[in-house]
Amino acid sequence: GLKFDSKAEHKRWQYLAVLERAGEILDLRMQVPFELIAAQVAPSGKKHRPTVYLADFVYRLPCGSCVVEDVK
């Protein structure tokens, strides 16, 4: 039931899933939002929505580092 934006993204997901099953990466997630700029209200009262980056994949390495990937 997963949907991908491109064939390249689907192929990368399959590869990362194999790495996760092998224990080489941990906690594989897809389409993870990162809020870059919080919602704001201008002095004029106008509201601005937050700026959000949607990462294709996020996972952890066994050493504890977090990896954020965007497939192009």
C-alpha cells in the first residue's frame, strides 16, 4: 500500500528495506516532515504558515547517526 513519487524513490526504498532487514540501518521511515520555520504572525497581523521540508527517507545508523535522504 505504499506510494512513491518516482521509480527511483521506489528502488531506493527497496534497497534501504534490505539494509534494514540485514541490521545495517535502523528505524527506516519515509515522507518525514521537518519544520524549518515555525508559523509566524507578522506585525500587521497576517499569519504565515510554517515552512516544512518533507524528507523522502530517514533512518539511523548503528553508531546512532541520523541520515536524511531526498531522492532525485
